[in-house]
Amino acid sequence: MDPAYQRCSRCIMDTTAPGIHFDDHGTCSFCAVHDRMEAAFPLGQAGLRTVQRHAQAMRRAGRNRRYDCVLGLSGGRDSTYTLWYCVTQLKLRPLAVHFNDGFGNPVAGENMVRACQRLGVELRTITSDWRESKDLKIAFLKASVPDMEEGTDLGIATALYGVAAKENIRHVVIGQSFRTEGIAPLSWNFLDGRYLRAVHRQFGTVPLRPWQPADPGFNLGLKEMFYYAFVRRIKTVTLLYHLDYVRSEVDEIIERELAWQNPGAHYFDDLYQSLIYYLNRVKFNIDRRLFNYSALIRSGQMSREEALERVSHVNAIEDEAVIALCIKRLGLTRAEFEAMVAAPPKTFHDYPNSYAVLRLVRGPIWLMSRLNLIPESAYDKFFNCGT
């Protein structure tokens, strides 16, 4: 083992995460970020007051309109519960939006349809151009970077913003919680439109369609974000930041109320995650469970011992049959895929990106995250979660 190797004494984050550092007690910088966010986004009565304030703002903005908000739905636990909570507890009228890139888990798809039917919510699926989507996935495999889901991650965001712009809806609700998911190290998952375009220019073969406000495609750089946040004044709301969100309790609720079925693993509403976890492990020495389980440890929803035992085994999400299906669906041979696996590892730093510009506007990004103009975790993601 590397003599410089160190694992956090509180969670299970370790020196495989670039930019991590530890205090005198052996506690890592990701725990420090968690604690600051805990203070910034309190739970209990304070959290409920924040949720009600958001709900009132959404109802005011939706007055005399068909919808109060756009809500991102994947069929997984977090988004399904967020939908249930918005409808049954907050009495909101969401428009559920799902982004389909051709790799959805059928179980998650059934969850979405069933949940929307039972709650009386319209489900709108934004299906990407398959040629673009497949080409971007292959381009990021060729780019040899760990954030190989960049196209889908940006596609989800643009689907939500595009529908909100088209329907003139002022709020986008996402089912995300730093207390149960954590925040990925920056170089493991860097979301940036300029970075996507740079990789596409070098490795892509299918032209990306141009940006339009209501049909953004895969275009979401600083200019587009400025348009949605300041011209259209669309706010992003992460309700789960303010709720006592306990996964075991949530499972009981959505199974009972919505007949929800577990897709098989966290994030497995997307079958491509099987390939991502495999490639992250064998090529980049990355186990994405580290930041997920660490969040659950800090939140008291998993013991450190259980987390360490789990990560001592290969993640069950790495299903060889699903990996083979993903490779086939991309139109690659196994030999072509293995050649990509063997290429030298790189990160977003090896391609043109917006990171230097983001650092120059660090203050405004902090303010925008607190005003819900961008996701609340954005500031910490870019500046406090490694390099």
C-alpha cells in the first residue's frame, strides 16, 4: 500500500480522492464540507419552514398556470419520494420531467409511470437524439476521463431547464440530498458545457444541434446558465436538503403509497452506471461508493464498519451482462472497449474547460447557490471537493 495512503477516521473517504486533506484528528475535508452544509441547511422545524417557504413561492409563481414547478424524475428512490412529498404534503402541481438517453432501467421506468398515475401528475419524457447521445458517450470513453456520464448529466439539466422555459415555469425541483448522496470529488465528476464541447470536438463525429431556450440539447455552459437563471429567472430547489430524509423510512412510504420497486442499487435507474462503476474501478481506482456511504455514515444511516465491509467487495451494480449490453448498445466491439480501458487515464484538466473562469467568479457562485439560482451544492462542489 502507498505509504502516503490515508483514510478518514470519521467516514471512509481516502486519498484516492484528489485534493482531499485531513485535520489533526484524521478527519477529512469532505466531512468538513458536510458539517458546514449541515449548519447552512438545518433540519427539524427550521428545515420545514424553509420547505414551506419554497412551496409558497412555487404556488405564487404558478398562480393561474397549469404547473407550479418542473420536477426531475428518474424512477429511483430520491426523485420518487420528492414527487410524492410535493404532491401529498405540499399540495403542489408539478410537471414531472424525465430525460431518456436510451439506457433507462425498465424497473425505474415502471416506477415513474406508476407514481405519476397514482399521484395524478403529468409525466413528460425528453428523449435525446440517439445519435448525439451515443456519440457523446463514446467520445468521453475515448477521452479517457472518469466523468464519462457527462452528456447524460448535462442532458438531464437541460431537459429540466428547457421544459421550464417552454412552459414558463419558474422553479425546478430536484431530488438530491448531500446527507445521503454526498458530493463527488471534482475530478470524478466535473459538470461543464465547455468541457463537453471540447471533448466532443476532439472525439465526436455527430454534430450537436444548436442551443435553443426550449430545446437546449446538450448545451449548458456559462452563457446558457446565465440565461436560465437571470433572464428566465428559473430557480433550482433541493427540497431534500431541508427534510429529515431517512432512506429506510422513505422506502416504506413509497413502496406502500406508490408500489415503488428498488431498481437494484442506488443510481441503477440508469443501466449505464454498471459500465461506469466497472470502468471507474479497473481504470481509475475510483469507488464512487466512498462519497455515497460516507454521507450516510455522517448522517447516522450507515455504520462505518458496514460501509468498510461493503467496499471490500466489488459493487453488485457491476453486472457483466449489463456491461456487455451497454457496450453492444453503443455499437462497440469488446476489443474496442478494452482498448479504451487500456488508454492512459486523464481528467477534465486535460481538456479546455471553464474551471479558471469559475474560480474568478467564486463569490457570485456562492451567492447564486444560496439564492437557488443554481443547485445549492454547486459552490462546495466546485471549490471545496478536491481538484
